[in-house]
Amino acid sequence: MGHPRRTFAVLAGLLLLATGAAAADKQPVTIGMGMALTGPLAGTGKASLLATQIWVDQTNAAGGLLGRPVKLITYDDQSSPAGVPSLYSKLIDVDKVDIVLSGYATNMIAPAMPIVMQHGMMFLGLYGLAVNREFHYDRYFHIVPSGDDPGIDFSRGFIDVAMTMKPPPRTIAIVGADAEYPQIATSGARANAKKHELKIVYDQKYPPGTVDFGSIVRAIQATNPDIVYVASYPADSVGMVHAVHEIGLKPRMFGGGLIGLQYASLKQQLGAQLNGIVYFDTYVPEPTMDFPGINAFLADYQVKAKAAGVDPLGFYTPPYAYARMQVLGEAITATRSLDQKVLADYLHKAVFKTIIGDVKFGPSGEQSEVRALWVQYRGIVGNEVEQFKQPGRQVILFPPRFKSGDLLYPFASEAR
């Protein structure tokens, strides 16, 4: 027999190793992301973060992932693309997170891509437009159903809806901010206008930070277009809508990729000025969008949103931010892995059941089904937020699968 003390020491060492391995197994699965918590995109960022945290809390209550708790590490990207690369370097190199997720919007996703690619990380984007057409990264996946050619598909529904007018429109004005998302969106609008042989009578971009949109709207009015397509971020969208009403622009159809019109705060601020506008959205409370689990999520979100002081409706990004976590959780559970290649391979081939319906990614990492909604505001009275929870206030015109009504036009009549 061996020496008793030596045998005890060996056994004690083995016990320590086993205990250490068990403790390592309980180390959290860390998920890192930047998110706009200050700056012009903060309203959306905070709502998206709340939806993400709801999933984390629910997952941890159910036992976590791979038998380990989930830990969310979030840094404020301040709505500024300039700080994004260093933020993601910190998440990956210093925090050593297991998974990285994007913040909200094209301008926040694109500057993170080189850092993510350099480290070979799988990356789940949220509400970007055609980000991967420049990078061709096979571990990028995008949560928002813009199709495999999002630069074109994004505005296709707007133009298709416009062509239902009798007689069909003949002219279009296109305007957008000189920033990445608006320029991708307006480029697609030009292509779709050309496809339908629409004459572009006004086509301009304006510098970020523009405050007075009166001169832009007057210039558009001088061309007398049938349709006006705008691509803008929140502050610009509000300024543009105010200017349209102050000047009395009277096209047959007005709208486009006006980001911000989806936010509860701006819905309340603009009130009846929204009537008649046809705008991009991702979820509205129409009967055609009653997906399994969506109502339970919104009920939970709206209670927590009130306490947190964030967007009280949660219709725009929160369902997709939560669905992004459902996709991630299912991929990790199904593969029993945190390996970036294994997860990316699984994401390319699987179909995911989420609160916004089935999610399937195409070759470029975009959701293969084109499901960007084109919605028309109707019957808005005053500034009470509760009215936006009612069906019929935000009528879906496109795509046909979710259509809940036909276009009302001309804009000048419907909006006044």
C-alpha cells in the first residue's frame, strides 16, 4: 500500500480539481453588446435593452443556458459610431464575453463589424440595413426581416403600395440624410422607382444635424411629385413632418423610412400630424400579427417599461430584441456549444420559433422572408398614447401576408 498521507494528498488534490471543474461549469455565459442609452437613439436603445433583460431574467429563472447562468454586459455606445470599435474591443479582449450582439441601427452595427470579424465572433445584428453587403461575413446574422437583398427590398413595399393608386403615380421625390442608413434606403428607392418607370423629380441628401426642413419641403413642393419618399433618423423625421404640415405639402402619398415614427414618445408628440403617413415598421397591434407569445411578452414588457421609464408601448424594437435572444438561446441549447463556428453553422440552417413568427436566415445572414411592414397612420386624435394600442390606427398595407387594409389617399386629404 502507498503512504497514507501521500494517498490523502492525492485524493484531496483530485477533489479540488473536481470542485474547480464544477465551479467552472457554473461560470456565467456572458453576452456583451453596445446599446444607445444616451443620445438620439437612446429611446430605442433602452427599450431594446429592457426586452433583452426580460429574456435573460426568464432564462436564468428556468436554469440558464447549458446549466449556467446568463450574464449580460452592456456599454453605452452614446448613439455615436465613433466609439463603437473600442467598445467591442473591450467586450472581446477585456471582458472576454462568450457572445457579442450589436446595438441598434445600421450606423452602430457597421463600425463593430471589423472588430467582430477580426476575432472570428458570431454576430447578431439588430435593425441594420444591408450591413453585410460590404463585409460578406459568414458569421453575421441580422434580426429584422428585410430579405436577402435588403437595400432593394426595404423600399419595395412602399413603391408597390404607391402603384395601387388610381391612376398610378408618375413622379416621385426622394430625400434622405447623408448617413449610412438613409443613403442605402434612398438608393433602393431609386432602383424601385426605376423599375416602375417613375420619374424622379427631386433627389437630394441633407447633412446630419439639419434643423430647418422648411427649405427642403419647399423645394420638393416646387416639383409637385405624386409620391414623396423620405429616409431619416428620429430628430429629422419629426422636423420633416412638422415642415410638411407647416408648408402644406400635398402629394398623393407621403412617407418612407422615417425612423422615429415608431416610438411612443414621438407618436404622442406628433399626434394627428401622423395621419396619412405611410411609414416603415416591424410590429403593430393589427389582428394579422397575432403571433404565439407576442401578447404575453408585450404585457410583461409594458409593466416593466412603466417602472423603468422607457417606451411604454414596446411595439418597434422590443419584440425583435427579445426574438434575437430566443434565436441565440435555441442555437446554444441545440448545439450545446459556445463555439462561434458551430453556432454560425447552426444559424445558417435552422428555423427558429419566436414571438415574431418563424425566423430563417438566408446566405447573407439576412432573414430570408421580406417582412418589412408598410403601415399607414389613421384616425389619430390628440396625444394620448393608449390609442396606439387599438387596431385600425396603424393599418398594414404591405406585405400581403399581413395586410389589414388598403391605402387611403391622397395624403393631403387623409392627413388634414
